[in-house]
Amino acid sequence: MQRREFLLGGAASLMAQASRPNVVLIYADDIGYGDLSCYGAAAVKTPNLDRIAKTGVRFTDAHSSSATCTPSRYSMLTGEYAWRKKGTGVLPGDARLILDPEKLTWPGMMKRAGYRTGVVGKWHLGLGNGNVDWNTEIRPGPLEVGFDSAFLMPATGDRVPCVYVKDRRVVDLDPADPIRVDYKKPIGDEPTGKKNPELLKMHPSHGHDMAIVNGVSRIGYMTGGKKALWVDEEMAARFAEEGEKFIAESKQEPFFLYLATHGIHVPRVPNKKFEGKTKMGPRGDAIAELDWTVGQIWKQLDRLKLTRNTIMMFSSDNGPVIDDGYKDDAVAKLGAHKPAGPFRGGKYSNFEAGTRVPLMVSWPARIRPRVSDALVGQVDFLRSFAGFAKQSLKSGEAPDSQDVMSALLGESPKGREWLVEHARALSLRQGDYKMIEANPGPAIQVNTNTETGANSSTQLYNVKLDIGEQKNLAGEMPGKVAEMTEMLARVKADQ
Ligand code: NG6
Ligand code: CA
């Protein structure tokens, strides 16, 4: 690998920089299309996120691969649709690593291209081989799948173990107080949310009634590791700081930072500094805190004079949800705010809001500001950046990923011709049309009050003319339904 130190000064350095910009992806959790001010939100201000949009490309038709976390992250990092592979649904905190160390990943490809690669924040892709012992070296994990360094929350904020993992070790673990985790039954007579609601500062609305950590009951049981437990209120600052540290340590070489925030997933426990920043309660305040995180990264890039040659990207792993299991006033205080923007559904849904999420990409050295209607998926990041970094992929690698780099850079208005959206069933987007496979089930997911998109027969919408998916055209356009059904069958059978 040719490092910048050898090229300092002269034109060679400028050329190396222009062809190998740093890449920072800030990947939020459960942020909806309508949650940022650059996408029309008025009830919360997101100036630091808006800065990416103002100086870069803001996408109106960008998609996470799935309407939940684990499969979206799996698809983004591998370039393979998660629904092709069993066991890629929302994982418990003790799940084994679902990424295959033998297979190419986005960070692995960047590393091959000479980048220093780091992940900070939410992982939720499993760790270890299925019987993870949190008290010893934890492997395989991010370091086995292409990252040079890692500072992680293993699963989600609402799942045990509630500790950070740095590279292969739990941070601040006292060997005299080992961690035990069980997803099936309580461990000993430790208090739980169910038995001891009097110990809670935030109560569950559904589920989330097991181990109590920091006054919040979670999914799964855990004991020990008392010194290592995270403090929810400090998590955003911790991740920002670890991200800043990675940037400072990597400034001599091109780097790729995947900063996956906990915000704004449940439990929403933003720092006191953000309390009352919006009138929407913790969900709105968590958006303000997320924006602050982005501001910290901007500050670091600016301070180190890296902004000009850094591709800064922001997106979300799935659409928005209001009540996702805690009584945090999100429903009562929502007011006129529309987390999903003009779209129907939300997290967990086959309707558009399940996967149509914000995506902004800036790179001052090259990108001119614009709004792009190109259809792009996060599954495309791997192949797009591979082409850009002149890395050829072998057949079978990143099979669902397409090179849409010219769209990502705002240089072409065209992205993909078609795309699969995944929630409880699959949907196919092709041109202006969207077909949702027949998938019998409840139209509303009761706990979260999400319109699921379930229907015992196939649905067809024109998402250009009918952005809110109100008029099912399947009856009027049987030919289109047949054509798209056949195409989806081909996509499924591919590989
Ligand atoms: C659900 C959880 C929800 C959230 C989700 C995963 C319950 C009742 N609900 O099972 O709170 O954790 O899983 O979210 O437990 S995701 O963004 O990581 O996919
Ligand atoms: Ca999520």
C-alpha cells in the first residue's frame, strides 16, 4: 500500500487524495425519511445533518435493504440481500457472528484498497461462534471481517449485554465480576423489569421486561460486569469520541469509518443536555442528540483539515417507529411531526416508509450540491466504492450490489432500474411501480401501530403518482403484476 507520507507535497499527493478520499458513513438507527430538517421536519432542527445535504447530494429514493436492523446491516456490509440467507433476522445479543470471515465485505474491500477501516457503535451482527464468553477474547468479530479497529455496542441498546466491546474485549471488565448472559431464563434472583417495576426510570410498553440496567429493563438476562455497564445517557458522547479518536489516529492514510449510532433506537435516553431541545420528548431530543454527534465528527474533520477530501455519508438502517416498546411519550408528544414524511408504513413494514430513508453524500472536493431522485440501495455501497477504488470483485462477490457511484456523486440522475425491499415479505420496485408480494397477516402490528403492508393478495402501486401507496392497482393492471411477479421470481432464483 502506498501511504500518503511518501507522497507529501507536490501534485502526486493531490492526485492520491482525489482518488482516495476518506469515507465516513454515519449510520443512524430507526431514523425516518421525515425526521431531519433537510427532509422537511420542522419540529426538530438538524443543522449538522443538513450540512451534508447542503454541500452534497440529498437522495429522495434511497433505501435500506430491509425494514429492520440486522438484515439491513448484513446487506450493506456484504452486498448480498440478507433475505437470501437464513438467520439474518433481528438477532439476540448472544447470537453468533453472521458475517462470513471468508467472504468479501465492504470494509474488507476498502482495506484491500489501502484504507484504514474502523467501526464504532451499534454492531448487531453477532459475535463469536455461537457460545460467546464475554469474559475472554471474543472472536470472530469485526476484526475478522475487514475492520482494523472496533468499538462496539454488541447488539442494540435494548438488548443485553449492556457493555462496550473494544476490538476483542469487553471494556472495563473486572475479572472478579464475570458477565453472564441468558436469553431464555432469568439468572439467579436478579431483579427484572417484570418483577421489580419500582426500580425502573423508564417502563416498557411491550416486551423489554427482563434485566434491569441503569434503571431501564431490557431484552435478555444478564448478571455481573457491573463496572463495565454502559450509561445510556453517555453513549452518544462515547461513540462520538471514539469516532473522533479513530479519525485522528488515521489521518495520515485514507480511512473508512463506519459510525453506527444508537440514536434514535429505544430506549431513548438522550443526555440531559438535549432534554427539552424539542417538544417531542425523548424521541425528538434523541434526534437533536444525533445531530450533535454528526456535528462532533464535522468538527474533528474541520480541525484536522480533512473535510475537503472526505466523503461524508449519512443514512438509516430502517424507517421510523414511534412506540417501539417503552413508555417514552413518543406517541403522545408527536404533534404534527411526520417521521415517515409522505410515505406509508414505517419500521417493520413493506410499505415504502419501511426502507425509504434519508441518504446524503457530500465530498467538497468533487460533489456539487443537488437533490437526486435516483433509485439507490445501501446494498450498492460495496460495488460502488469498489469500482471507485479500482478493486475488481470476483464472481459471486457482492451479488446484489450494483455500481451506482455516479449517482452517489450526483454526476448521474440514474441509479438502479429496480430494487428489492424486504420486511415481512418482499417488494419489488421497478420504474414507477412497486409490487408487494402476497403476504397474509395483520394489517396493523398492534404494539407499534405500524401498517405492515400485509395482504393476502399481491399489491401494486404507482409510487410516483401515488407516493402514499393508497391506490392498489393490482386489479386494473394484471399484466404489470404478472411481469413484476416473474421478475421477482428471477431475482430470488439468481445466484
Ligand atoms: C423488536 C423489539 C424492538 C426492537 C427491534 C429491533 C420487542 C417487543 N421489540 O423485537 O424494541 O429492539 O426488535 O430493532 O422486543 S432493530 O432496529 O434493531 O431492528
Ligand atoms: Ca433499526
